[in-house]
Amino acid sequence: MKTSAHFAALLLLAAPAFAESPKVTKAVAKSTGMGWNFSVTLEHPDTGWDHYADGWEIVDNTGKVLGTRILHHPHVEEQPFTRSLNNVMLPDGTREVFVRVKCSEHGWKDSGYKISLSR
């Protein structure tokens, strides 16, 4: 029994520290004439001004930034939360984009969230 407890403790100590990036729970794109409007819902364990989700970007499949939404304050009591970015100009023929997320403590991370586009 003692060996099992020691083994479990060692596993916990050996596990890497997990820093949670903002998570995209939903994202919608709507064509508006020449541009696109994006609405992105994020979830992040904001703790206050020292650690909060502070931005997201729309990027193409090569990682080129097409639009950036800066989040100017923590959303401690508002989780998940949705913010929009309007009139994003996309190159002709763009069929999909991705959302990259950022938090004030850990920087930019690829969220893996793909948005398929259709007019």
C-alpha cells in the first residue's frame, strides 16, 4: 500500500505543470459584402489583471494573421464570453481560417479551432 502511494506521489511530481490556454468553444463567420465578421466564444480561468485571456486572432492555413481582437480586461465573472471582430478582409479564395488565442501569462497558442467559410 505504501508503495502505491509513493508511486502516485511521484507521478504527480513528474507531471508537467499545466498552463491552461484560452479555449475556443464556438466561432462563427459571416460574410458582409467585401469583409467578414467573426464572433468567437472563449473560455479561460481568468484570475484578474495578472492572468486573463487577452486576445484572439484569425489566421490562414500558413499562420498569416488576417485580423486581431484585443481583449482589454479580465472576464473573471463572465465565462465563457463572446467578442466580435468586424470587417476582416480575407484573400480571394480563402475557404477556411483558424482562431489563435492568447492569455496575458502564456502568450499566443494555436487553439486548433477551424472555421469553414462559405458565402
